[in-house]
Amino acid sequence: MSTTRPTAAPTTGVPTRYTVRHDPELAAAVLDDLASLPDYRPTIGCVIPAYNEAESIAAVLDSLLAQTRVPDVVHVVINNTTDATFDIAAAYAGPHRIEHGDAVQETEVYVHDIGENPDKKVGALNYGFSLIEGCDYMLGVDGDTTAHPEAVEWLAQEIVSDARIGGISAIYSIDDAPFRGLVPRFLIAGQRAQFAAFNMQNMLKGRNMAVLGGQFSIFSMRALHEVMEVNHQGSPWVKDSEVEDSLLSLQIKSAGYLTKISARARADVGGMHTLRGLDAQQVKWNFGAIELMWPGQRGDTKGQPFHPNLRLRWVEHASMLTNFVTRVLFVLLLVASLSIGAFVFSPVWLLPPIAAVALNLRVVASMKHRTWRDVVFALAAVPAEVYMWIRLGHFLRAWTRFASKKQTDNWAEQAKAERGSGNGYLAPVVVVVLVMAAAVYGWLQLDVVAQSTILWFGWPVLAVITALQTLGMIGKLLRRQFGYRV
């Protein structure tokens, strides 16, 4: 049978075959001998963890079966699901014969419903990993991610070409065609720009990828087994971190392997088209990154602030903090200056937004599949600025949650938000409004001398910070991109 739906839900989702001892040196020798053969075709096992993916799972499987190089086996691991995901996926179960020109490939799709799984996506990934133990490589695919037709072929070529590579992530974007309405399209345009900028940063760092995103990445089974061995784990993914893919990427790098972003393989991930959903997703990502970045230990995961894969994360968070400070300072100083008639406009203040628009346009120009909506998003300036304020809200929420030391299931929060529940995404707006109101009230209580002193000190400080930011944007504008397309 290619479909399984157990009558009793497993308690962990982690099978007993994880107790089998693996010999990394023996496996490496066998794989090296095989790779030297001229007709060697490495085996790829695909694992798709699926949670309430009824709307997208058919497109995901169609995408995999349309690949120029199909995985040798596909395991759909359904967990905690209440919709029709199993029934839709079950229609694909069984052997498939795919013809591309004169080439004929065969694969088989298995669909497993593991029921109630407390480890959620991590448990589903580990369950799937146990089912492909005989394969050379594991392809992890999210239940809402569709790949371009050559994606698997190119990922396979890249990872086979260099035994030092432990994993390769596809170039991610979001297909904006299915979305309708002003707010959804605005949010998707912002996420497309965010993905493009992140991908280009990694491309320009020798294609070294800090995070092998679980949306569509290929992993060396040899590397995964070494991670298990070195870290005394019974499975590659552990539930200690909010961002299981980030932690695994760090462990792969620490085991001596490279983590890369593909030069050509592309995949479209599921985008967040509501403010609730985007907030929950980004807060979870930011929170998980902070846990990995922060010195010390919380729970079973030790912070690794100096890990090379986290350097880009430190830069991102420092940049977000700077963006927050400059925007809040500008608004406060502008309101304060206008309140006493002391504001004098200078054209110099137009340089930062001009540089920002130019940089956003360059990001759009680097997109392989850009649309007119991407161009408008960057050129109009206001949409990109509004999206930045939204991201700042996510940034503040994540750090506040981390500082509170309150135990929160961010996976559950994201699931709830995607169902349309919860109003936590409004918290940053309320906080900023209250802070602004308090600042204005405090300002009005000051005498003219104190107000003038604050303005005399505040504007130069803001000017220096903004000038440094602008120089950074100009530096990115002038940096060569070596023909990379994201």
C-alpha cells in the first residue's frame, strides 16, 4: 500500500529505526566509490511534511512529477491535519512513469498520515528521513512549495559535484499571480522583495547560505548522519529551536560541510497574504534566530553568537535596529520642530529616500521573474516604506517576546494566525502610538530652552546616523552582482 493512515496517533513521530548505529566513514567510502562511476545516478528521497495543505498539495506533487529529474521516491508525511490533505495526496499514491523526450524515469509516491504529532513539522521530517535511509540525498519540500521544472536536476548536479557540500537551498520567491486584492498583493510584493534581497546577499557571499530553508532544499544523507553522530541526536531535526532549518544548517556547517544556495534551481514558496499570517511567520523566524544568536543557553539549545552562519543575521538585526531608531527619531524631531515653528526644510534630506528607491529598484532588476507590481512597489517608495514599518513591528515583537522569557508555542501561534485568529500583530502599532503620544505630551511640558537644546542635539545625531545608512545603501548600489539573478 502507498497510503497509510494509522488508527492510533504516534506519541512522538520518531520511529525506532533511529536507534540503528551509522558508520559515517564507511558510508563516505561507499558513496565516493559510487560517485566515481561514469553512469552513477545518485538516489534522491523526497520528504514533504504536510499540515492542512489541501489547497496546495496537488500543485506540489504535480510540480515534482513534472521535473526533468524526478526524485526516486516521494513520501508525503501528513500530520495534525483536519482538512482533505490526505484524500487529495492519496490520489497520487503509487508508481509513476515519467517521459521527457527519449528519457523515461520512474518514481513512487507514498502518503502517510501519522495523525496527532506533538513535534509538528520536525516530527514529520524525522519520520520521512527514516523512510529514505537507503538514499544518497534527501530533498525536503514544504507542502505549499512548487519548483521550476529543472530544480531537482540542478540541485542534484550541484550537490554531487562537490563532496564538501552538505546541503543546497533553492532560490526562493513567491508566485504573485494567484493573489487578488490590494492588501494581499502589497504583502506579497514586499515578501518577494525581501526574499530577493536576502538571496542576493547570500549569492554575493560565495553562495554560502546561512539557512537551508526547508521549503525546497537538498541534503547529503552523509552530512545528516554526521550531524546526528556529532551532536548525539537520534534524528537530524530537533524540536529545541523555533527555526529547525536554521539550527540544522548551523550543525551541518559545524560538522565541516558547506551550506550553499543554488545558482539556478528555483522554487515558489507559499506567501503570507494577511497581516496576521505574515506577523506570526516573521515573529517565529526572528525569535528562532535570536535564540541561536544569543549567548548562553535556553532549554536544550545553546546560543552560538560567533557561528559564521549567524554573521548575516547579526547584520540584519543591527540594520533593523538602526532603521527603527532613525524613523522614530525623525518623526519625533519633525513633530517637535513643527510645534515651535523651528523646522527648516533642506533638500539634503531627500538623498536617503532617493538612495532607498534606487536600491529597491536594483533588487527588482535582479529578479529573474519580476512583474510590473514589483517595479511599482519599489518605484513608488511609499509601499516599501510601509512594509519596512511592518517588518519593524515583527522585529520588536520577536525581541520583546524573547526578553520576556515567556514560553510561547510560536508554531501554534502561526497556525492560529493563518486561520484568522489573534490580534497580536496590532501590538506594535498600539505601542508606537502610545510612545509617540507620551513623547509629545512630555515635549509640551518642557520650556523653550529645553526644547531648543533637544532639537540642537537631536537633529545632528539623526543626520550622522542617516548619512552612514545612506553611504551603506550607495555601497550596495555600486557593488557588482556578477550576473546573479534571484
